[in-house]
Amino acid sequence: MGALSIRQVRKAYHSVEILKGIDLEVDAGEFLILVGPSGCGKSTLLAMIAGLDHPTLGSIHIGDHDVTHALPKDRDIAMVFQSYALYPNMTVAENIGFALEMRKVPKAEREAAIARVAKMLQIEHLLERKPAALSGGQRQRVAMGRALARNPKLFLFDEPLSNLDAKLRVEMRAEIKLLHQRTRTTTVYVTHDQVEAMTLGDRIAVMKDGQVQQFGTPDDIYSRPANRFVAEFIGSPAMNFIECSREGIDQLQAHGVRLSLTPAHRQSLQSFSGHALVYGLRPEALRFADQGLPGELWMVEPTGPETYALVDTPLGRLTVRVPGQVHQRIGERVHLDWSAEQCHLFDGMTQQRIA
Ligand SMILES: Nc1ncnc2c1ncn2[C@@H]1O[C@H](COP(=O)(O)OP(=O)(O)OP(=O)(O)O)[C@@H](O)[C@H]1O
Ligand SMILES: [Mg+2]
């Protein structure tokens, strides 16, 4: 029995189906990420896990309890949401200790818990302040502290870092990871930020239109995306996609260019009956070379440690990720090369991964 089982969960509002049969098994101590574009149903699913709403069909189990219709207070969960409402009339310490007080935890124990999380989150100097006198990032920490003061079976986070500036986001992300490594509390974390998904998740469920497209480790998702949607959604800059067609049984071409394949790809093509395919290359799979695919450098986007170069080629505009700087100039003729091992193949009709 996993720590959290979501079985065939469906949710409809006014006959519009928002969740279309979600199955997820989360192990004890695991950090699960729900990621996907806006409106795909992440918060809806989290609300079902929290008990703020109930599925139309299907069931949810926490440990060996069926909680499908249980009240939030009977689920032993702690939540941090994007709009973290703190109690404005309570101090930071009172906010953090409130849930414990409601549970009639003795004062000494409560104070110890407040001190422990305040230290963890480095907000000890803020304990006597009211929320109005805190910055956004500090409020975020207090909201986190309120959840952490308890020792729940399950932590639920819904985009908890989305209101923070870029630097603080990165800091808090590391802190959340550290906290999880210490406490090993099973966690479900919603985000639409793929870097957060990759850096925090033990496993990631990529969602689209109320369905899970792929459920796997960050490495599975990045190295073996199940379909073109996942391949495009995870990874920045996004994967390059080249629509191509089959020549004979095991060759691919696009716009007169033969696309390189490995023996393993050719093997997979033997059992594939379609004609249209998509050949995917991540920007880091491409490199500038003395020969190879000809093109013209169209734009250069330096980021500091690496540069994204956009190159117009007979196969379309391709993004190349280069360590350091690009020495070629805009408009210059260049050549691109890659190793066939790094390509991803998708069925041009179903968009599902072939190899
Ligand atoms: N109470 C409701 N009544 C009707 N439709 C709803 C309700 N709650 C959510 N929806 C719809 O369900 C869909 C999924 O919403 P949800 O909030 O789960 O998306 P999300 O993946 O969390 O998106 P975001 O990243 O923008 O937060 C949306 O189309 C939304 O309009
Ligand atoms: Mg949401």
C-alpha cells in the first residue's frame, strides 16, 4: 500500500469533465510533482487530495484509509497554497502555532515546534511581527512554517513560490528540498515551472487537459518523453521538432535531407507502420561543426554560462545550446552536427514516442 493512491479519479463541473481518469501511486516519503500548463487540472486534483472538493468518480486513499469523502481535518495533511492567507491579527509565532493550538497540543510542545520551524526557515527574528509588516518572501516562509509545525502524513503545495522574485524562488526551492530530505514526509507539489519540477521531484506527473501524459522520474521524463507534448513542455529552450517522412523501411528524410538514425532506431521502425514521423533534437544535442547541416545564424541569445543560437536551416529554424559564447556572427553561414543517439522519434499521427 502506497502513501497516497489516486484511482481513476474523474471530476466534472456542470457536465464539463476537468479530470479524465487520473491514476497515481505515490510511495511513502516520495516527493511527487504535478506539472502542466495552466488549466490542465493540477489545482483541481490537489483539492481532491486535500478534501476541499470531491471526485465525481474514483477514489483517493491516504495510507490504508479511503479518504475520498473525508473532511480535510480528518486527512492529516498540511497545505501551502499560492495565495497563502495568514491570520492578519496574529503574530508570526501565533500563525505558526495556530494549527497545533487547535489540536490542543500543550503549550511547551507548541513553543518548541514554533522555535524549530522558525530556526529552519530563518525567521526567528520575525516571530513577534504581524503579517502586514512582512515582505512577500517572509510571508511565504511563515505560510511554510505553519504547515511544517505539524507533522502530517502528507504535505500539499500549490505553486507556493509563484509570488516570489527569481532569486528568492531559487533559495526557497533549495530550502524545500532540504526540508524534505530531513523530514521525508510524502509531498505532492503543484507547479507549472519545469525547473522546479525537475529539481524537486522524485517523480513527476506531467498533465495536460485533465490527463496524465507521463508519470516517471525526472530522468525518464527528460530522456524518454512519452510523447511530443511532454518532450516540448519539459526542457528549456524547447526541443526542436522536425516533421519527416519515411524513405524505404528504415530511413527518414525531410526537405531532401537524410536524418541520421542508430541501428536501434532502425529496429524500432521495422515494427512501425506509419509514414509520417517527428524527429526531435534537444538544443544541447546540436553543435556547430565544420560540415553537416548547412544554415544561417539568425539570432543569438546569451545567458552568461551558455548561449542559445537560432539557426535557419533547410529543416526549419533550430535552436542550438552552446556552452559559453557563440563566436559566429548573425547572418554567417554555419553547419550543424549531432549524434543520432540523441534524437527522439515520435509518430507523426499519434505524437507518441516510437524510440
Ligand atoms: N469550481 C469550478 N467550476 C467550474 N470549473 C472549474 C472550477 N474549478 C476549476 N475549474 C476549471 O477546471 C480547469 C482546471 O482548473 P485548475 O485550477 O485545476 O487548473 P490548474 O492546472 O491548477 O491551472 P493553473 O496553473 O492556472 O493554476 C480550468 O479550466 C478551470 O476553469
Ligand atoms: Mg492551479
